[in-house]
Amino acid sequence: MKYRALTVAREYGSGGAEIASMVASSLGWRLVDKVLLAEIGSRAKVPAAHAAVLDERVDPWLHRITRRLWGRGGDGISAIAPVELFDADAAAALAKQVIEEAYCVGNCVVVGRGAQCVLQAKRDAFHVFVYARWADRERRARDRVPPGADVNELLHTMDEQRLEYVRRHYGENRLNPHLYDLMINSHNQCERAARLILLAMDAAG
């Protein structure tokens, strides 16, 4: 089987995005990561930075309740014209569209955003989950945050946000091994991990 798409889910600080970039470069495929945010921003007519703030997030429950109420008239019953609102749910819906379109074009590596769920039924999509030991994740994450930042809290927060994102939008546990063809510990060695993914795709294909 010849694969036309690779999805890479990743723990924050595991090097997953860097590994995905290396694999895309080796294959000569398009990397769908930051470019996805630019496309979401363009379609929603908002700055890419605004899309980035909502990236792989879930709206607070109060926001979701308020949004539902906006669809009703003053009596709380009558429907009114929908309000165009760009929030985390809207960003996720646009991300799904972009992922599906990228798959249709083919030869793409999609990072995160529940792509392993969006393309789960596609037999010619290969799904990878990249993880790493907590200490390795801490070391990588520390390079991205201001001095004195609570790296442990950041890792816990990012883990929970990504779990909730996939749970809310796709009804799946992103840690479920049955969503993936390969789960790999990066050991903070991105080049080695990228080579292993390429070997696995070649062997499976």
C-alpha cells in the first residue's frame, strides 16, 4: 500500500513537530502544521495569531452555554439569525476541513489537531503518536518558556488541553493505542525517531 498521508500526534515537549518536519522533508511531502493556522485565519478572516491562540483548545463551558443562548430571541425560545463567532469550536471545524482537503491532495504530514481521528477510516493514512519521558519533555519545554516559568504545570496543562480537544471534537481518547499504527518514544533524538517512522511506513506499506 502506498500511503498518501501521515498524521503525527505528540506530547508537548516530545519533539513531535520537529520529527514530523524531518519526515516531511525526507519524503518531499507538504507539512501541515503552522500553515494550517494561516489557512484557518484566512478562512475565518482573522489574524493567524488569533487562530494560534485557539489552536487545539476547548472553549470554557460558560462560553459554550452563552453561545447557545445567543441563538434564541428575547423570550428564550424564538430562534434568531446566527451570530458569526470565531471561537475554539469554529477553529476546530476549520482545522478538520483543512486536514480533509490536505488528505485529498495527498503527500502530506499533518501535525496534531485530531488528524488521527479525522483520517482514521483512511486506509492509506499512517498514524503516529510521539511521546517522551517527563524529564526529556521538561528539558525541551524549558527552552521555550521564560526563565522561572513553571514547566511542570505547562506540561500538565498542555496534556489536558490536547486530551480534551480530541475528546470533545471526536469522542476519542488520544492516548488510545488503537488510533495509531506506531507509538514511539523520541528519547529526545528527533532524527532517530524520524528514521524509525520512515522505516515503519515503508515496512507497513
